[in-house]
Amino acid sequence: FAMQKSIESFFGQK
Amino acid sequence: MLEAKLDAASQLKKIVEAIRDMLGECNIECNETGLALQSLDKSHIVLVSLLLGSDGFSEYRCDRGVTLGLNINSLATVLRCANNDDILTLRSEDRANELILTFEDSKADRISEFNLRLMDIDQEYLAIPETEYAATVVMSAAVLQRTLRDLSALSEAVTIEIDKEGIRFSAEGDLGKGSTHFKPCVDMENAENSINITLSEPVSLSFNLQYFSNITKASSLSSTVTLQMTAGMPAQIEYKLPSGHVRYYFAPKIED
């Protein structure tokens, strides 16, 4: 079952 | 002080129309290189990065950085008051709390002026990592939009597989499953229908089709779209503009 990830889980905060 | 002029308001109208459904309040950063917008969509699944280079404007001046904090839907509403072929001017003083938009018809006997109230928006900025993408596909924007729309009838998710044979879009749902496969090809008549694939290794990712349909609204901006994917990372989907781009970083659905 594929879980939708958020962008923040890939890109860090500046 | 920002002063930027476009010969046709349609250039900005269609960009704002393409992204307005995904975004809400955002900052447009203006400096001498042009206008830049980076904002997460409401679901935090897509990061939109817009760049309008200064050379895309017939006149452009921005001697000190100006941040235009606004609601993209308010900007879209004001832009609806401009005719496509009106000359559009954006003006904002330093640390001003309003953006002045003027629309002039080419015979210059009608001029409209709108003042859009600006807001202080404290926005989180994400660092977009430099990514070596395993696969890059350049294809017709309209064909991508149509392919994804067809598959959204079957499921809320699409799996995109890219290998040396080509690119396959597939979806499976209650009523069944379907897939469309494109081989790399060069169309001499109209190059935009070519499918160009650069591959360092095969990659397969799944995405939500509802958000994808919001992204492909940008198909009106460019005849081709560049899709870049690599395992376990957001896809980069880019629509080139005459002097800039609209880029979407799209978080995949990861098998747990």
C-alpha cells in the first residue's frame, strides 16, 4: 500500500 | 522600487491561471534578475517554483529587492480585468503595502489602474537539493495531460515507469486497469510530439492523479514538458517559459 509523502519529508527547510 | 512592463497581459494572466488553484498566499520575490515565486501547494505534496526573467519584460527595473506578499487568487481576480493584449505594468515602491497594476489598450486611449493590497507573509522556504535524475523525458505537454486524464478514470494514482524501451503510465482501480506506453520517437513534422528519453537507470514512481491534473494545467504555457525522475525523490516537472519556467516538485507515493 503506497503512502503519500509530503514534500517536506524530502526537502529540508532553508 | 519595482517597475515591470509586459507587452501583453496574457503572458502573466495565463501563468497565474495555471497555478492559482494550487496556491494561496505566497511571496513573489522581485530583484534585478526577475520575479521568482516558490510556494508549497495547499496539500504540501507539490512545491511550485516560478521564474519570470527580467528579459521577458519589455521594460524592467528593480534596483532593490521587493517582496510582494499576496494571495494568488486576488492577483488572478485583478488580472481578469485586463484584456489579453493590454500592455500590463506592475509597480511597487520599496516597503510599499500595495502593488499597482495598470492595463493600457494598445491605442492608449483606455487605461485601468488597480491597487492590490500586499501582506506580510512569513513563508517557510525549502532548500531544493541539486538532484542527479536517473531519467529525463521531454514530451508533448498536451499528450501528458491527456494520458493522465484518461488514467484518472481508473484510479487516483498513476505509476510511471521509465526504461530504455520508453515510458509507461499505468493505473489500476475497482473497474480494472489500463496503461499507455510511449516509445522514444522523433517527429520531424512537429518536434513537440517527439518523445525524448535520457536514461542512466530505469526508474518507477507512483503519484496522485488529482494533484497531477493541477500540475498539467500548465500545459497551456508550453508545448513541451520535461519530466525528471529518480528513485525515492520528488519528480521535477518543468514547463519552460519564453524567459523562465514553471517548475513543480511532486512528492511520490512510497511503498511502505
